[in-house]
Amino acid sequence: MEQTFAGKVALVTGAGKNIGRTIALDLAQRGASVVVNGRSDRASVDAVVGEINAAGGQALGCMADVSDEAATNRMIADTVAAFGGIDVVVSNAGLRRQTRFLEMSLKEWREILSVALDGAFILARAAVPHMIPRGGGAIVSLSGISTHVGTPNRCHVSASKAGLEGLMRALAIELAPVGITCNSVAPGAVDTVRGASAGGALPSALIDRSIPLGRKASVDDIAAAVRYLAGPDGRYVTGQTLHVNGGLFLT
């Protein structure tokens, strides 16, 4: 496998399972030293770290709630201490809830936004000073189709992702002079394990028929998009939202 990330250091939040796990493994297989972040599931994070190290890669597990500024700052400090710097930040951490608008509390609204949106801001602010001396780098955030098509019972998730895309566009302009690209990947329906709070399993046959390409995305499809935006082939792409949805939503 081509070592396009050899010598690079990548941090992936929410990397214990599903999309985040696959992104972390993909970058490690291509030569990156990877920091695997999780908030509470230490066993999943350790499993990903073990898988990378067993394959001959370099990985470090860091437990931190990205909405906690002090914890995130410590994670960045641990990253720099272990690997000497940071080149790629993937903001994948997020909470998925299904709650009707009129039943949603302000506490729940703020909790959802605090991870996906506040967390991406806190993480970028902590990481960028360490990316600049290395000649730049890449920030990639994970958005989603729901903010573009509208989804009932998820207004807080949709709002957080809309804000996330806006943050990436603003940072793309502000950080371009120091060589840092900032982009979003917006998956459609993805074949992952969904927890009960996210609505549980989706009816595959119904969803597949509604997608022009006839199937949900695999986690590898999403990891490939992140790899492109974070890697050498994507260095002239910034401020964009890359939709990976099989034609379900067209821009």
C-alpha cells in the first residue's frame, strides 16, 4: 500500500468504532502515526490502537471529551510529545439523537452542538499552532446529509453539522496563508452499527432503493474521501463540502 502519509501525524476523534475507526486504520496503513480519540469507550479505542500497532504502525490512544477545552489541550500536548507535531486533524466525534423539536430541551440541544461544533473549534484552535511549523496540514470534519435535506427529530444534529461546514469554510480562508486546508465530508446513508439513541437499524431494502447507486456507503467509502482531502492529492482543495451519498443528494 502506498505510504502517502509517511512521516505525518494524524488525530482522529471518535475513532473507536464505525467511520472514525476506519479512517484511523486507513491513515495508519498509509504511513501516518495516528492518535485514536474516544470519549468514554476505552476498550474500543485500545482495540484500534492495538490493531494499528500489531500491523507495524504507530498509534496512541487518548481519551478526551472534545467539548472540554482542558482535556483537548492535554490530548494535543500528548500528541506532540509522542510524535513531534501534528499534520492532520479529523473531527469525527459527534452525538446522534432522535428527539422531536417540541420535546427537545435546551440542555440536549447544547449537548449535541457542544461535541460536533464546539469540539471542532476547540480541537482546531489547539492543533493549528502545532501544524504551522510543519508547513501546514489538513483539517477534515465529518458533516452529514441531514443538514442539507432536512431530517425530522434531529434539528440539533442538523444545526451542528451546518455550523461545522460554516466553520470549515471560514477557517479555509483564514488558514490558507499558512498552508492548512479545511474541508468537510458529508456522508449519506452509511452501513454502520447505529445505537438506539440514533434511531436504531435503518430498513436497508427501503434505503437502498432510494439511492441512485443502489446501496448505502461503506465506511471505506467515507475513509477514502477523508484520505483524499487530507492527502497530497487534495492540497488544492479547501473550503469545500464533499458529498459521499451515492446520488441521494445532488449539489
